[in-house]
Amino acid sequence: MTRGWGQPGRTASGPARAELLRQRNLALALGTIARAGRCARAQLAEQTGLTKATVSSLADVLIASGLVVEGDPDRGLVGRPGSPLGLDPSGPVGLGVEVNVDYVSACVVDLAGEVRASAVLASDNRGIDAREVCERAARLARSLLSSPPVSGLRVAGLGVALPGLVDTTGVLRRAPNLRDLEGIAAAAVIAELLPELPSTVACGNEANLAALAELWFTDHEGRDDFVRVSGEIGVGAGIVIGGELWQGTNGLAGEIGHVFVDPGGPRCTCGARGCLEHIAGQEALLRAAGAYGGPATALGSGLGSVHELVTLARSGDGATLDALERAGTALGVALAAVVNVVDVPVVVLGGLYADIAPWLASAIVRELEQRVVSYPWAPTEVAVSPLGAGAAVRGAAGLAIRAVLDDPASWHPDTA
């Protein structure tokens, strides 16, 4: 994922320290308001540990910056009620874009994490010039931003989700089904095609961004450590530890689809044999069910996609059920290896796996129970993501929102 959110560090002493403290306090206040939904200034002081005078000053700055609004006092309360502070519904929004094999999508998320608008354009992006694919994404994003639900709202930044290995510079290093985009910093190209937007841009692997969406936009009740595995064209995972995405040194962590699970398996696009992707990937499952129609996703063409797989499973098709049992077993083996290494308590099934979870879960749990060394006293939970196929693009949009919440001073000069 590219760097670039926030501001460079300062080395000066004196006033810079005071400025840094104020930036931290602004982030503390805004984050507390975001978590609470709404709270009066006195409550904000109590929850942050800051003085009432400091909180009042911070609140005024956040209001002036268009990040917070102050509502009318709540009625029916004993004593003198305070005016509640809440996130400004007309405040900045994040724009997310996803490029995949057979579609591009866009999503706008507000400060509260709510999706204000979204759109999907089915388009076969294979064998298409990288510039043309980026132009498709930019046109869709511009059209979405001009639609009534979000027209006039200020965009804080752009996040882009891509189906492949994206390094820390934002370059798509490997994408077996989108070869023309390999070696391209697609997010930077899309940003250039949208000059009316702020220059802040970030890019990441779709599985990683879906994991961030899981962290930010679901009611996980303190679930800050988990691995989210998802699959359609490929199989990927996002690993969250301590409420932070763990990306590895080069930003390429989470490639669970290339974990070795089958000594006699076919050769993979990565060059190895026996990769998880060739047992539990969408293509492998559809081939086993006799329903493969070429690389496709549920959001795109839908040809030979998850819908057909679910239909076959519900009908009791023997070949499909056997394939799902093998996939669940292989997923359990691979996930047990991940859990043993990084020690997370929860496995979340997303994407394709959320839809076929009823036929996968028992085999996954069985393998986790047998293979995770800590399972006897700390059983690994298997959960199903509620986010659906739009998780990655929502996570991409969330990057800009989180940047504002974590550093309000980067958004508006008045907050400095």
C-alpha cells in the first residue's frame, strides 16, 4: 500500500512539540466522538481525560473544519443538558475504486463509515491496455461523485483496490488475470485522471483492504486480531493484529492461496505445485462441479460464479459437495498454519467463502481443531463476513476516512 496519508514528521523543538500535542488531542477528540456517535463536551472531557477548556477549544476547531457538528441539547434529562457533538454528515468523504477481472467499481464512504453511494460497471478488463482500464475506473468514479447522494461533498482522498500483489510503492507486481496492469502504479494513474480530487492516494491488495473494511465497518466488538480469507478469482487473506493490518516488509503478506496443501497438485501460476488456490479457489471449485465458464466474479459477469456454485450445492449435486468438502479441508489446513504462526483467535470467511460457508465451515473447524496447537484451551472462532462482494472497495474508501480521523490536522488548515 502506498504511503502518503498524513504529514511528514518534524524535527524542530519548542512550538513543534506543542503543535504535535494539539494534533494528537484533535485526533483523540475526533476519534472519541466517532466511536460514541454523539456526546456533549463534558462527556468528551470525561472520556478523553482532557480539561473542559481544552475540549471546548478542540471542539470549536473541529466544527470550524467541517468535521463535527453540534446539535440541540437532549430533552428530558436532569440538570442542564449539553449540546451533543457528532460527526458532520456533510463532512469529507472517502472515494474507493476497485479494478477486477470483469468489473470496475466505486464507492463513497462518509466519516461515520456509511456508504453514501456505490456503483459497479461490468467490463472485461483482460487483455486491455492498462491506461484504458484506469480510464474506465476514473469515469465511473467521476460519474458516482456527480450523482445526487454525494454531489457537492468534499473528497478527502482516493483508495484503490487491486486483485494481485501490490507492493508498498503502489505498484501491482503480479496479477495473473490482468497482465497488462502488472508493473503499473494504477492508483497514481487513476488519480491523474481525476485532477479535481485531492492528491492523497493509496492502493492495496483487495484481500488486505477487505480485511480493513472488516475491522472498521463491522460490529466486531473489540475483535482486533483476525485473519480474513476470501476467494473469487484467486485466494487471498488479510491479517489484522492489534487493530492494524500486517502487510510484511514489502506489503505482500497474506498470499494464503499459495500455501502448499497438496503434494500431487497441479502446477500453479506462481510456478510451484500443490497451492491452496488449486483446491479451494473459485476456478477449481467450478471445474470440479462442471460449471466453469472462464475467469469471472459475482459482481462482474456472474458467469460460472458463486451464484451457480451455491445453486449446485443447494441442489445436492454430488460433485459440487465433494469439491466443497475438499476445499474446506484444504482451507482448514492452510488457516491452521497461519493461526499457529501469528496466533490470532478468529478466522473470518469473506467473498466467495462467505456465500458457501454452510458447506465449508465444518471441515475448516475440524482441521483447526486438529492442527492448531492452542486449540484445546483457546479454540479458534470461525466467523462469516457480513460485508458481501463490496468489502474491498469499501475498505479502499475507508483509507481516506481513517486518515482524517487519525490526523484531523492533515485535512484542513484550521485544525493545525
